[in-house]
Amino acid sequence: MSEKARFIAEHTYGTWSAQRDWKEPIFIVDAEGVYLYDNTGKRYLDFSSQLMCSNLGHKNKAIIEAICEQAKKITYLAPKFVCEIKYKAVEALLEVMPKGLEVFFFSTSGTEANEMAVKTVRMYFAGKGKYKIISRYHSYHGSTGVSIGLTGDPRRWFAEPVGKVPGIIFAPDAYCYRCPFKLEYPDCGIQCAEYVDYMIKNEGNVAAVFVEPVVGTNGIIVPPKEYFPRLREICDENEVFLIVDEVMSGWWRTGKWFAIQHWGVAPDILTTAKGSTGAYTPLGITATRREIKEHFEERFFAHGHTYAAHPLALAALPAAIEEYKKLVKSGLPQRVSQHLAKRLNELKEEHKCVGDVRGLGHFWAVELVKNRRTKKPFNTRADKAALKPLFVDMLAKEMLKRGLYVVSWISHFIIAPPLIITEEQVDEGMEIFSDVLKMADKEVEE
């Protein structure tokens, strides 16, 4: 490890971990395409787009040039002012957003986008006394006060009582592999959706249902095809807003501009960030239906940020959208996603430690189990909370030693490479990934 890396580790906090594990960070000196390079010259294949955000890879010239051009003009304006790049950003967004979402608030991260969504909904329904938000247990919505309160995974546990936000309740997940109702898809009758209706009617004062269309960090969970159409009906029947968190699943990550478009459902509010700029600048977006903005025509809209609609952050957005269009037109991501799906599903045949493989587009999870019949995991959420060593983390470290960067979380890996990856590069990553899984096969209970 370089002296600079050691110095940084000593004087900064490592995220989402005990600080004992923030001792030997890898010092990256360059990144290009789908690869990272450390200070020793070693190359790493980025198989998770960093934190599922570098969708367009590293060193995209068009986006870099757009940022540089904006830096020569206006680097900052207070949010009360507008400029040309804000016009271009709004214009570009209107081309790609799901129908009906046409008013935007720009912040600097996904967690801020989600905070804005909750505040707006609660202000909107204040006159009706509705304030409760239904989230789900397999969810992550951000690290700040309200968004960590929305989060269902163990990161919320550590934030409580601060992260215990009044009025946020949790629904069962659309997690077919581990159905909370212990039913077998496709004959489950989507009880996970019907239970939301039961919650709304019995809780009272529910303002919104807040969900990831395809669950991100907590397992790339793709719901049954009937789930979102039914959830939309339930929200409409009960006069409740449907909010979708597309911070991770948006921007062609699942094979469409936004994952919710797979089900032909229009949300009331959509939040996104990460891939909106390809991660070249920090930008959060909260998109709403027009009637929500009109509600505040004669009412005080109590929200804002110093860096809201920051010109440099916005500069990357129109450029990134054009790069997505070109990439999709080339057919590369569509072709490679099929190859990626094929290679990942082959793992179930090759490795007895693989319990489930699921995903869409360039967004996949490989869930490991100690026993396929019982679906017994190697580790649990309680293990994570107790700071016990996690088996998937150990395997991820081994992959990193061999030149493959993959995000791991409790009992699964997130395979989400940049959309510019080729079939040959997928094969390069899968060779390392599959070889390391042999270590897990040895720990499987027969």
C-alpha cells in the first residue's frame, strides 16, 4: 500500500464499515473505459460500475468536455437564478422521463432526491392529515435523516434512534426466491402487493408508497410482472402517491431509461442520481407530476439547497443523455446484456454454492447459499450488524487480488458493469468470478 493511501486512511472515515477495515485502501491513479489502475500499475476490471453509477465507464470525452466548457462560463449560481445549462438539462430530461413527470428539483445526490420526495409528499398531504410512508425491508434509500429512515436494511439499525423517522413503516418484499409469505411464484397471487393494500387500509393516514422498481444493493430483486400494475391500482384506489427510487436502477441499467418502464406504470414521483451524469458530477433529481407543483402555487414550498441546480453538476447531464442515446443506438448494451445473462445463469449449473441468479440488463445479483435445498445463507443481516466476517466479502477481496472489482453485500454479489463493456470483457470478469466461487463450493453443505 502506498504512503498516500495510508495517510488518507488515517485521516478520513471509511464508509459503512468498522474503521478497523479502513486500513489498506487501494490507491487508484487512473481509470479508463471499464478498467481502474493502481499505483503499482495493476489493472482492475470494474464489474460493478463502482457503486453502480459509472454506467458510461471512465474518461468519456464528451462528458468531460461538457463539464470543462461550463467551468469556463459559470461555475456557480444561487438557486434563484437560472442559466443556459439549466434550460438544456430540463429540455434533455423531458425527452427521457416516464410520461407525466415534467417538473424537476435538482440536488447533489440520491439521498437528497429522496429527502425532497418525502418532504414534498408530506407537505402536499398536510391538509388531509396524511403523512405515513410505506417502504420495504429489502431497500436502501440513502444515508441522511429521512432517507436512512426509509431504508430497510441494517444500515438503518446503526442510525437509530436518529434514523427512526416517525410515520415510516415497512411492507413485505417482492422477493420471490425468499418469499416472505413462503409461497412459490408464479402461483403466489402477489400477496406482497396485496399486503400493501391491507397496510394502507389498517394504518390510516398513508401518504405514499416508496419503492425501488428493481431493488438495488439489497439483492437486485426483480418483482413478478403483475406486481407494479397492481401496486399502482392500490395507490390509486387509496389516494396514495407511488414514489419510485431509480437512483440505482435508472439510466439504462436494466435495459430501459428507467426500470419502472418495464411494467408500463407511471409513478407520481421518481427520484434518481448516480447514472444521470454517468457519475462524472454529483447530481440528484426529483421528478414529479405537474399537479404537485401546482399545489404549491399559493403555498410555501419549504425546501432548498445551496448547491441546488449547480451549473457544473448539471453540465454533465445533457451530455450523458446524448451518450446513452448513441450507445443504445449502437446496440452494444442490448447485445452484451444477453451474453451477461447467459454467462451468469451458467453459474448455477457450474457452482453448487449459487442459490439464485436474477436481474435485468446490466443489473444482476448472484446469491450464495450454504444449502440449495434449504436456501441457508452463508451470512445474515444479524452477522453484518454484529461485525462478523462475511463470506462474500472474503470472496470479493480474493477477486480484487485477481484484478476484478465486484460489490458484495451480506449474501450476494452485484454484477453491474458499465454499459460500454464488451462480450470479451464480460468473459474476462466471469473467468475470475467463477474461479473464486470454487472456494465457496467447498463450504457447501451436501
